[in-house]
Amino acid sequence: MIAVSRGEADRSLYDRIAAELSRKDVLPASRIARQHRLRQTLSLVDAPLGRILEVGCGAGFSAAYLRGQYLEYVGVDHSEKLVEFARQYHPQDNTVFCAADINLLKCEQPFDCAFMIGVLHHLEEPVKSLRHIKSLTRSGGWIVANEPQPGNPLVSLARGIRKRFDENYSTDQVEFSAGQLRKIFLDAGLSDIRIVPQGYLSTPLAEVALPLQRALTGVAELSCLLDRGLEAMIGNWGNRLSWNLIIAARA
Ligand SMILES: C[S@@+](CC[C@H](N)C(=O)[O-])C[C@H]1O[C@@H](n2cnc3c(N)ncnc32)[C@H](O)[C@@H]1O
């Protein structure tokens, strides 16, 4: 039997489900929820975005959602199929997509900000990868991740059920606690660490391509509006309720 590494298995999974993952940013309701998640993730960066790197960029829709806010966007994903979709959807001049393992990426010019959504727990050695991402980021620049978290048992149960029944759902659904995320970022040599809860109502719409998308558009708008309020009001108490955590730190 040929042994397949976790990284290789992950890459083939995302090649196989590339079309389905890309569709989530085309469907109207999930697109609204995914834009909200991105906006909230980068709201922790208190500086102009400048030159940005997205790790595990998927079909690259962050490049479209953030258009006008960055000087250059570089998206990296080890799934070649996803990068093909990204190049078709976003052919703009200041947007570059690389099909590569993030651990092997080399860049001459440093990034002002590197970010990733739902990617850190897929990396085989998160501390090592973060150290590498740090080496690609200018000193004092931002590194931000949005990650599923285990604080709400009902949310973890919902993820467990999905893992069991949805064959397109990655089995690498590790949920890092706030403490574990902090340690990973500290061990990678990052400083000025901030962690905030994200996503109370809108996350399922961002994650699953539900049917009746047109009818769900209003629901998506309302849930993002409520989430914006809840995310601002509940603050760190939300660690016990939210679907995700955002962790931001300086390189
Ligand atoms: C859960 S998906 C998230 C995709 C996208 N960020 C989104 O929010 O839809 C994880 C992504 O990380 C990518 N990925 C995982 N490990 C990687 C690595 N070592 N280098 C580059 N990309 C990686 C996968 O191919 C996949 O596209």
C-alpha cells in the first residue's frame, strides 16, 4: 500500500471538490455570508492592507471582495484545480495566484499582511508554516487567521454530524481553542496577539451551499447584520457561543 501524507490527501480532496467550493462564492446567500466573514477577519488589521498574501485562497474570491483596498493580492493554494478557477474568475493585473504548498512559497518582496480563512488547522505543522509565513511578511506586518473553534458544544456537534454525512467535508476538522491558537502564534514568534470570536448566525450560510439561495438572500443579509452587532457587543464572552475565532498578530 502507498502511504499518502496528510498534505497530499488534503490537496486531492480540494482538487476533487474545487467546483463545489468555488460555487459557494457565486451563490447569492453564501456569498453575502462569506464576504461578511472576510470583512470581520480583516477588521483586526489597523493599517492599510498594502501587499497581501492569502494562504489557502481557494477560488480566490477575497481578491474580488477586497478590490480597491490592496495594492497587490497574492493567493496561494496547493489545489491546482482551485487555482485554475481563481485565475479564470479574477484575471486582474494586481492579482496573482500560485498553485503551491505554502511551506515552499518564496517571494522577493515582503507582504504587509498575510491572512487565511479556515486553513491553519489543515496545515500539517502549523507552527512551522506560520514561521515561514512570518518570514514572507514585513516586520510589524499582520498575520491573521479565522478558525473553527470548540467553545460551543452545539456547534461542535453540528460539525461532527456534517463530518459523518458529508463526504465532501474534510476530515481534518480540528478545532483549536483560543489557548491553543495563542500558543501556536507565540511559538511561531508572533507578537501583539489578539483573539476575538466571530460568527454566531451567519457561519452555516458561509459553509454550506444550501438550496433556495435566492430565498435565503434576505436571511443572509439579516444574519450578517445581527452578527455585526453581536460580534461588536458580546466581545470575548462569545468564545462560548461563536462558530469561529479570529486571531491576529504582528510579524
Ligand atoms: C477549508 S479550505 C478554505 C478555502 C478558503 N480559504 C475558503 O474560505 O473557502 C482550506 C484550503 O486550504 C488549502 N490548503 C491546505 N493546506 C495547504 C498548504 N499547505 N498550502 C497551500 N494551501 C493549502 C486547501 O487546498 C483549501 O483550499
